Amino acid sequence: MTNKSTAIGSVRGLGAAKSGTEHFIHQRVSAIALAILVPWFIYAVIAATKSGFSGAEAFVAKPWNAILLILTFGAALYHMRLGVQTVIEDYIAKSGTRQALLILNTFAVFALMAGTILSVMKIWISAGA
Amino acid sequence: MAGSEWTDPRPLSPHLQIWKYHATMAASITHRATGIAMYFGSFLIAAWIISLAAGPEAYGFVETVIQHPLSNIVLFLWAVAVMFHLANGIKYLFWDGPKIGFSPKVASGVAVFNYIFAVAAAAGIFAAAALIG
């Protein structure tokens, strides 16, 4: 197959759609982060939930756990937003509905980010670690 | 244009109705389905951590909900979804990065493996949780 793109086109590497490369790369970089963070998160959920409220609070209050929790929530929610954005763009053809769902997706993810990260920080800071 | 033979070596987009069912295609659909399922699951995880920050009363309520037998089923399905999306996602990283595992036999084998792995790993997680908790 011959490369029919112009020299400048090859250098920019954006293809006919002009955008999407960044989305593709971000999706994969957050995936690499999650491949490491998710196995830890599974352990964290088990370790944190085994001994009630005080046990869970003590687990989250540990600096490393708090940091890894925030990283997990950040990476997972970002990855999730990109993934569902693609699903909406693939399946929802009606422009108005599509725009509305894309905005809803963004709002939901930022609300979850604010809620989860602030919660971890509150537990960590109030423990005085 | 002489003759009707298609000589362009580029792959043709498959028609939906004659698209042969195979493991990689099922894994691709399952990857999306588990991704969407986890999207809704993330609201539950958020509820857990937010209730922990809110205090013992809110956390106690969430804990009672989690310990309900039906919640155990949801949690198990959540674990299967996470494990499948993780294993299958790593497969995509190998495809996109070093381009490993593209041959049809390997790709199909890995797709089937991911299903088995997801259920086995979720069962392993539950067994480990039972031992620790």
C-alpha cells in the first residue's frame, strides 16, 4: 500500500479526522497506569472492608494508601470518561442526544472525581497523619 | 478497469449479517460491556468511600447493604468484569504497543483465556477475601 499523504501530513500524523490521536494515546496511558493500580485496589478493598468503620478509616488514613487511592480514582475515572465517550460517539447518531450524553458523561466523571478524592483527603487529613 | 476481480489487498469491512462469530469479536463486545458495567459500578465505589468520609452512621448503612447476599452477587460480577477488562485490556496494550499476539490463532486463544481468567481470578479474589476477612 502506498502512502498517499503529503510530507507535512505524515509529520503531523493526525489522519483525515484531524483529531483522536490524543484520545487514543490518553486511553492507553491511563490503561497502563490502571494495569498496575487495579490489582492493588482489589487488595485495598478487601483489606479496608474487613474490620468495619474504624478499620476502613485507619486503612485510608495511611499516606501510601491515600495516595494510591487518589491515583486509582483519578486514572480510573479519566479512563472511564474516554471509554464511554467513544461508546456514545459510536452508537448515538442523533446529534442533540449525543451532545447531551457527552456533557452528562463529563459532569458525572468530574462529580465522582470530586467526591472520591475529597473523601480520601478528608479521611487522611482528619487522621492527622 | 478490466475484469471484476478485487485486487486491492486492503481488508474489507465485514458486513454485519455475514460477520462470522468468533472469540476475538465476542471478547471485544464483552470488553465494552464490562467497561459500561464498571461505569455504573464506580458510583457504588464512590458511595463507599464518600460514606466512609461522612462518618460511622453513613458507613454503617453502606456496610449493611454490602453484606446483603444480593450484594455479594453484584460484587462477584463486579470482580469478573474488572478481571476481564484488565486481562483483555492488557491484550490490547500488547496489540497496540509491541504488536504482539496478532496472529488469528494466538488472538483467539488469548480471548478464550481471558474469559476463563476473569471467572477464575474473581473466584480467587473471593477466596482470598474469605481467608483474610
